[in-house]
Amino acid sequence: MNILVLHGPNLHLLGRRQPEIYGVQTLQDINKILDQFVAASPHDVVLKIVQSNHEGEIVSVIGDHIDWADGILINPAAYTHTSIAIRDALSTVGVPVIEIHLSNIYAREEFRHHSYISGVAEGVVGGFGAYSYILALQAMIHILGPTMDDN
């Protein structure tokens, strides 16, 4: 299973940016947790992890992996609420997508309640801090290999 993990804008600032909302773990911590989960998994999973602050770059990464990715995990961050371009790219690849958020976007400002991405996603995982990524990865493994046991 080839899974593309996309981190959107400002996520490179995790651990420093509003820790009361996003937690104290850094993006490197989250990536390490994902890699450790995959290493301990009985499933054959390959992750490609990319972070970008640029909408066009995220769109390009999605398109560049159209023949590689079996599934996409994406934390679009602020682009959740603004990017039709990322939504269109995700809808084009034809693989399962899971939207991830560290915080519960529905418990925050009203403008964060709308997601352009969720309409093309299999599901949304949010509100569990860094653990949201593990939950999303477990769900993606289940989606891609429904006959396999979950971890």
C-alpha cells in the first residue's frame, strides 16, 4: 500500500504555534510516530510524507503521485476552508482520501466549520491531536485492505 501523507501550511511550525490548540508535538514527531506505526504494522505500507505552505505545490504533489498513491491522508490546514484547487486535485486521483485535523474544527471559529475537502474524502478524523494521524492511517489501511485485520 502506497500512502501519500500531505501536511498543509504552517504545520512545520507545530510545537511552537498555538500549543493550546495544536499540542506540543512537532511535525517531525508526528512523522516519526507514523513511521513507527508503519514499521510495527504487519501490513506492507509505504509512506511518502510531504509538507508545503503553497497551494500549487500541494496540487502538484497530488498530481505527481496519481500513479503511485493507493490512498492519501491530508491535513490541508487553512486550505481546508479555501482551496477548490486541492479539492479538484484530490477528486481527480481516484483513490481514497482521508482528511485530518489536529483540532476539532467544529469547536472553533465558524469560518473553520466548512471544508472543501471533506466532500471528496472517505472520512474526516480530527480533534485528537497527533493521534488523529494514527487513526486516519489505521482507517486507510482498513480501506485499502478490508480483508486484513486492523492494528
